[in-house]
Amino acid sequence: MLNNIRDEKGNFKNLINGEWVQSIGGNFIHIKSPLDDSFLGSVPAMTKEEVDVAVKTAKEAQKRWRDTAIYERAEILYRAADIILENEAELSYLMMMEIAKDRKSCRSEVSRTSDFIRFTADTAKNLSGESIPGGSFPGFKNNKVSIVKREPLGVVLAISPFNYPVNLAASKIAPALMAGNSVVFKPATQGSLCGLYLAKIFEAAGTPAGILNTVTGKGSEIGDYITTHKGIDFINFTGSTEIGKRISEITSMVPLLMELGGKDAAIVLKDADLDLAASNIVAGGYSYSGQRCTAVKRILVVNEVADKLIEKIKEKMKKLTVGNPLEKDVDVVPLINSKAADFVWQLIEEAEEKGAKLIVGGKREGNLIYPTLFDRVTTEMRLAWEEPFGPVLPIIRVNDVDEAIEIANKSEYGLQGAVFTENINDAFYIADKLEVGTVQVNNKTERGPDHFPFLGVKSSGMGTQGVRYSIEAMTRHKATVINLSSNK
Ligand code: NAP
Ligand code: G3H
């Protein structure tokens, strides 16, 4: 599939107005695999002029797309969902090479994306508006009726992160398209080959010219230009809090939907099923080396059961497989780049220096950081508060439920939280008090299933994603008020 979108020199092109166009600027970014440093391809570092064309094209095309029957839009998405599955092996392999994700997770991301797209089409077909009688408000009669429907916003700018280059791109593109918007899609640079592949799939499925356009280039170079572009009507961004804040500072009067960083806490109470808690903490903390926004990123355990929990976590960590997914099936893989690995390593070193007790791991080979667990982490340590986006988990011992809640809520982040307890009253008490978008009771923190609302509060984001929620976020209400001359 990718060979169809290269120029004669093998460089990738971008999808603009239904055509795969060669770079005009002639500057390229070379994408290499974090697994073996092999060269995967070059993508254009697009110029401002090229970005202008992408946005202008999207603007024009959206005027026609908004009038396309929802049923017809859905048919295109169903085809895209099918084509994704037909290419599952190739796309999963590309993803593994480009972002160093383990094979199993790559395959599940691809099939999950197909399901997401299909579900989005189904949902959009079944959404409807409402009519509101005026007579329900004091002083008005039923001769006045408001017919409320949802309208698209226009051009949606979709910016995705490296860690889910297919799913977190499609979960922006599909709802935007079903809502009648056109899309300018800027993938993460490391992940842009997967992004272009996805765009090719949407094109092959019959997305009309101009409805989906791609922009490649480094966020640090074209990010400000594209996010403040006058032609953009909505920005759907997933990525770091740092960049999310920047976008919210420099944009003006453009609605934003942002899913950002997290420091999800797993709170373990004295009556918890400790086997269940340990399994979920290990799976939630270390899969894809903790490079998930919803990874468990700290453990708050009450003193009475801390030792027992640590023993169980240690046992389960022994089963984690570590290494290069090119060589074997592994859970813990090398991090995306050396900058990320250096950052995680700094947090590990600082925790050790400040007296945290290393229980497992603490070993590094290049960008591969072995799954690491620290006990006796205190609130003085960076590891207690910062998002490592790597395979290291701090255990913070607490006296009781209220201390756990207090520390959990002191975080600048508020994505998700998990509570492990057999007591439904404690579960609800904690769920009620945690300042997060979602609380998982007796499960690891996680985004899916994808029709559930997914959101972060505080520095973890704004707005709500999830199939129906995303469609709604990318539409606005439009009210037409009928005023009948009589009310017999
Ligand atoms: P990132 O560095 O913030 O990059 C995210 C996207 O923003 C990339 O496409 C990037 O492009 C682009 N970008 C960079 N600078 C920009 C700018 N000035 N203006 C506009 N766009 C810009 O994040 P990442 O390293 O890819 O992903 C990891 C982070 O994302 C973690 O903090 C994680 O928690 C968060 N995340 C959150 C969720 C969630 O749903 N809450 C999901 C996944 C990830 P380039 O690649 O070209 O720099
Ligand atoms: O990285 C952030 C993703 O939204 C997490 O999704 O919980 O399914 O891994 P996940």
C-alpha cells in the first residue's frame, strides 16, 4: 500500500485534494526504526505554503461533504474499516518498526481501529436532533418550537501522538468525517508513516477529494503555524501537556479537544484482592513500556498490605518479557528515543539518590529500560509527580484512604485513577473524591472500550472523547425556531 504514495526517489508524498502530491519545498525528515536504526522512509517537512493549500482545499471540500447523506459517509467508513483489516499484517509490522511497539499490541491496535471506525459510522447514523416546545417555559406557548440539529464545525485539525499512530489518528478522523467536517491530519513525526498509511486507506475507501488531507513536518517547526491557521475551525489534539498548553495559549476562539499527559494512581486498600491488584498494576504499568497516557504511573497502598502487595507485584514482574520485538514476543520494549530513555533514567537515579528502595529493575541497555519498581517513594521525589512515559513505577505507602486521595489529587494531572477494594462504599467514596476523568474500580486504568467517555481534567485535557462524545464535540447545535401564527 505504501509504495503507491512515494515519489520516484522513494520519498513519501502527502494527500492533498485527493491526490498524493510530491513535496514542493524539497525538505525531508528521515524516519528510522527505534528497533534497529533501519531507514523506513522520508516524509516531507511541509512548507507554510503547502499547509495553506491543505487547509484551503479542506475548506472548499467541506462545503460539499456537509451535504453528503450520513448514510453515504458511513459506507465510506465501513469500507475503510474493512481495508484496515485486509492490511492488518502489513500495517502492524510497519507500526512495530516505526514506534517499537510489541507485535501483539500493534495487531490489537489495528483491529481496534477497524472496530472504532465501524462503531463510529453506526453511531453517527443513529444520532438525531430534538424539537423543544416553547410552552414549557413560563409565558410562552406551544406555537413556538425549536428544532435543534447538529451541524459540522468545518475544518478539523487532527494532531496525533507517536504512541497510538493509527488508533489515535482514526479516533479523530472518523468522528470528524461522520459529523460532516473535513480534516487536516498532522501525525506525529515518528508515526507519520503509519499516519500516511491510514490516510491511504481512507482514500482507497472512497473519501472524496479534499475531505482528508495530510500534513507532515515537525511540530516544533510547523505546529504554531498550523494551529493558529485562520482556516482551522477545531483542533483535536492528543499529546503531551506541554504542547497542549502551548496550543491553548496561542489559539483564539477555536474550540479545542485535548487529551494530554497523566499520572494515574492505583489505590490499593487493605481489603483489596491483592492478586487482582498486582496483575492489573503490572499489566497497566509496564505494557508498551509504560508509554501509554493511561498507564498506571504510581501505586498508593495502605501500610497494612504494602509488603504483601509488593511481593505479588514482584512475582508477576518476573513473567514480563523484555527486549526487541523484532527478535521475540515481548511486553517491555526499547523506548521511542534516547531523549525519552534519558528522562526516565534521570527519574530513576533521582529516586535512588533520595532514598527510594529499588525492588526490581533499575537496569538500562541503550533505550531499553528494564521494568523497574521502587518502594518507599516519598512526595519529595520527582518520580512521585512526573509522568515518566516509561517502565518505572513508584510505590507510595499511605496510612489510610484519605491520605491516598489527598496525594492522588495533589497531582497536576487528572486523567484516570484506579481503586482496588472489595468494599463498594469505599469504592464509591474514592470515585467521588478523585479529581480525574474516569475511576476504574478493580481494574487497571485504561481508555477502552472506545464508546465510553474518555477525558482528562486539570492538566490532562479538555473536552471528552469516545465515539458519540467525539462526534458531538465536533459538531455544534443549530436551532431553527418555528413560530406558528396560531395555537389551536
Ligand atoms: P508530543 O510531543 O506532545 O507530540 C504530540 C503531537 O504534537 C505530535 O504530532 C507532534 O508532532 C505535535 N506537536 C509538537 N509540537 C507541536 C506544536 N508546537 N504545535 C502543534 N503540534 C505539535 O507527545 P508525544 O511524545 O507524541 O506523546 C506522548 C505524550 O502524549 C505523553 O505525555 C502522553 O501522556 C500523551 N498522550 C496522551 C493521551 C491521552 O489520551 N490523554 C494519549 C496518548 C498520549 P511531532 O511528532 O512532529 O513533534
Ligand atoms: O496513550 C493513551 C491512550 O489513549 C491509551 O489507550 O488505555 O487503550 O492503552 P489505552
